[in-house]
Amino acid sequence: MKPDNLFSFKLFGKSLYADVIKNRWLYLAFFESVTGLTLLIYLLLGTMKLAPISFAYLFGWSFFISGILLSGFSFNLLTRKNDNYYFLLLPASNFEKLFTKVILLYVVFPPLMFLSLMFVGGAGNFLNEILFSAKAIEFNYLISKLSGFVIAYAIFSPLFVFGSIYFNELGIVKTVLSIAGILFVYTMFVLIVYNLLFWDSIDGFGFMLKRGFVFAYPTVYKALPLLQDVIDIIIFGIKYLLAPFFLVMSYLALKEKEV
């Protein structure tokens, strides 16, 4: 294992090659399963005669969930004793090992998943026309909602990479539970605090869910003009700072595993 403060393209290439070769059958089975399951759901939607927008959202969710699963299991080797030793003793720095996963998740996965969706679109349209006399949906429309899901994947994927390193077992499950716990605590805090502050200005709880956050009704905005600014800052942080922050945290967690 080389010193951690160095980066070598040669050793990075060897790390990338070792990862792909060791996990090639796992990656192949993953993409086959994702493609098969997405195609099955596509056909089920065809039997239900749903609007084309449903198929577009299917493609988006398929991309997002597949990417998150791949991220959540990206460092699964660390949970198995023998593979743990193999991974930690690779002649590459922790940065090179993390960069290997970044390349696989952000450079290799998206085009492969796009090809998978192309196959599903073609095969799904063909089978739906033959079996259910359903009208074919243009592929450009099928991917019309994909951009938003791709951005969401790019933002939240590093969080699951960190979880796969930090948690010893069931990393992806513990990461999801951690996110759910944080959102629950945040929501309850906002509901309780703002209802105590503005109990005489709003009816009931006086809150609604929007863009994933708890927003107050306009009466509260008038009473607390800075609330929207605070929310905008939080959203800005999630969009532009969450991913790099958890990539850095993943690197530090990987160094901790080495120790």
C-alpha cells in the first residue's frame, strides 16, 4: 500500500481495473436485474393503460434508485473480513480508491444506465404493442423527466457512499434510517417551535410540505420575513455543498478504516 498523500494515475488505473475485474459478475447481475425489473414494471404499466408521463417517471425513478443502490453498496467489501483485507492492502492510496468509485458512479454508471433504459424503451414498446395493443411512446419523451432525477442522484449519491464506508453492516439501510430520522426531527422541531411562536396567527398546525421542507403559511412569512431566506440558504447548501461535503467525509472515513 502506497503513502496516502500521493496520487498516481498508474496505480489509480490498477485500482479501477481491480475493482471492475473483481466485481464484474456483480455489476453484470446488477444491471441485468435493474433492466429486467424496469421492463417488467413498464409492461405492467402498459396493461393499466396509464398516461405516458407514468412511463417517463418510471425511467427517472429507475435511474435514481439504481444509482443510490450502487452507491450504497460501493464499499461493501469493507463489511466482509477477507475482502476487507484485500481492499485495504491494494497498492493504492485512499484517495485513489475513492476516486475509483467516483469514476464508476459518475462516469461509467450514467451511460450504462442510459443504454439500459434505451433497451427497456424499445423492448417495452414492442411488447406492449404486440401484447396489449398499446401505442408506442417516443424515447425522447420517456427520458423527458430524467434530468431532475440525475441531479438528485448526483446530490445524494455521496451520502450513501459515506454510509457504505462509515457503517460496518447494512450501510444502505442505516443511511436511509439516518436520513429519515433527521427529517423527522427537523419536521417536528419546526412544527412545534413555530406553532408556539405563532399560535395566535395560524390555524391548526398551519404548515404545508413543499420542496421537501416544512413551509409556513404566508401569515408566518409576514411575521418572520427572514424565514424564506433561511430556507433558500438550506436549499442552496443541499444543491451545491452536500455532495462535496460527503465526498470529503467519505475520504476521512476511509482513512479511519485503514487505521
